[in-house]
Amino acid sequence: MFTFINGKIIQPDGVLEGYCLTVESGRITGLYRDEGKHEGNIIDACGSYISPGFIDIHVHGGGEGDFMDRDVQSVEKIIAVHTAHGTTGIYPTTLTCPEEEMYQAIEVITDYKNLGLKGAEILGIHIEGPYLNVAQKGAQDSKYLKMPKKEEYGRLLDYSKLIKRMTFAPELEGGMELGRELRERGIVASIGHSEAEYEDVVKAFEIGVRHVTHLYSGMQGVHRVKGFRRLGIVECAYLLDEMTVEIIADGCHLPIELLKLIYKIKGAERIALVTDAMRAAGRTEGESVLGSMENGQKVILKDGVAFMPDFECFAGSIATMDRLVRNMYRGAGVEIHNAVKMATETPASIMGCSGRKGSLEIGKDADVIIFDDDINIKYVMTRGEEFLNTL
């Protein structure tokens, strides 16, 4: 049994002070006013924040590992670095790649999950590509992009029950059929790396597509066609109240002023913070590789972000979730409980795991982190097991 004391406990609607949190058998068992009677292992937060662990629903790598490396050692590196920065739930994300590599990556991720090791829990797999628009490919390798064909994506979706989300471009031929198939299977269908316009997005929304991948990245906003302005995905995401979005809030992909605008329009209940991190997450300078070491693409690390070699576009972030929360709180001026909500409760809701993840409520998994006023992680517990303690 663990009892957390002397901390500011972050709840969905605010912050509790003068309360204790208890954990037993991997679950949160109590939240009550502190009357000085404590049992079990006492975790003194020393006035810091006690928060639910972060949930990253879009992450490719970290700690010099990439999920496309397709080996357990790389997965272990990724889990270790992100857990140390407060992530307790993670959705490994694939890249557009040769088909056999996709299947191998899924198999390795599944094998690692089945080991039941300490650290962030793998909650599902996010398939990003290959059904993307080449005009908005970003750092995705255009050699492997393709049109969605039911026989092919059906085989992929049948391969693993761990696939919980797919990013795709609905305007492609066969795209709407893919979106419908995803929703029928209970898989989160997300618009991204897409040239979709208003009519495409509304049609996708009507068949159940409710999420947009890394807003502003890999998509067009309002633009002109023969003089007439047409809405892009960005404006559609704003117009459709029930459409959720994710943002790479590293301060590079989106400047602070834009983070403020997105938050003002969508609010904490419709925004998930994501790292979209590649293997160099945690580093700041030098060179790295996006994707697998043998088939990946060279990237340059500079000014806190990863660039493609021509410096024409970003190649994923090198951020961790604590940095994103810090930017929303310190940079964009969002209240701490709402900054945390975008990294916990909202992503859990989007991905359908809020019944056991995303908040410090009795009966939920004991994913507990402690951080100071500058969002420096001091303590991490995943499913009732201590992973980090520097208090």
C-alpha cells in the first residue's frame, strides 16, 4: 500500500490541497482529507503536484530507439525514456514503410507488451500510413504511400487486436470506405497527412471520423482554388465542435501564440497533447534517423526539433510529454489542471480507455506522477509499481 501526502492533487476540474491519495494492488483506493493518519509506504510530495500519468497517443521513438527498429531492445529504450518524463500510457506509432516491416513492428510491440515489464503501458498501436496523401507526406517516405484497398487494409486490421487507431487521408480513392471500416471495428479513425477540404471532412465526420492528427502539420488550411477560398482541415476542426484534435505543443511545430488560439477555440476537452517523438527524443543537437536504421531517413536536430536534411520541414519532434505540458502551462498560460487534462483525461477519452486511465479516481489504475511548479518530473508510478523516485 502507498499513501501520497503533502501534495497538490490534480483533478479533472481543479486542484485539491490537504488531501491524501492511497494506492493498493495497482489501483487507486482512496482520496480523502489528510487528518495525519497514514498507512503503508508514505510518499511525501513536498508540496509538488500529484498528477495522473501522461498518455501519449502518437509517438514513434525515443532513447535512440524507434518502434520501426522491430526489436524488443528498442521498445525498451523508448518506454524507459518516456516513462522517466511522466508518460505512463503509450500508443506506439508506425511509419509508412514496406509492408513486411509493418507486420514485424506490430509483432515486436505485441511481444514486448506481453512481457509485462515496468514502465509505461502499451495501450494500443497507432498506424500512421501508408494511406496518406503524397502532397502532405511531410517526413513520410513517399515510396511506400498507396491508395487504400480493402483486401490489403483488411488483412492488416485482422492481424492484431492491438491496433487501436489509424491516420489516413479520407479524400483518397477508397478513403471513405476505409474510415467506415475503422469505425465498424472500433478503431479510432483520424484525419492526417491529407489534402481534404470541407466536403471531405464533413463526409468523414458523418461516417464517424472524430479526430485530427497533429493539427496544422501535414494538412492545408484555408486556400484558394481559381480565386475562391476553400476551407481546409484546420478550419473544419474548428467548425465541428465534436471533432477532437491533437497538437505537438513543443513550441516549434506550433508557436505559443498558435497554441493559445487552438486552446481558445477547442478547449481542454477536445485537445490531446502528443509528442510525435522520434528516436532522438531527449536530445537537442546532432544527427539521427527517422524510422528504422536500415530504411529510415536522415534527420538533423537543431533548435529543439528534428528537421529533414533540406530544412524544408520537420521530421517529428524530440519532445517528451512534460515539455508539452510545461509549454501549455508556462507558455500558453493554461491553468495547470487543464494543461494536465490535455495530457491525461482527454487522450484517454479519445482512445476509449478512460474507464481505467487518465485521472486520479478511485478504482482506476495507479498511474501517478509527481512534478514541481516547472513540470520537472520527480516521481513516476505505473500500475502501482514505482519506476522513478527523486523526491
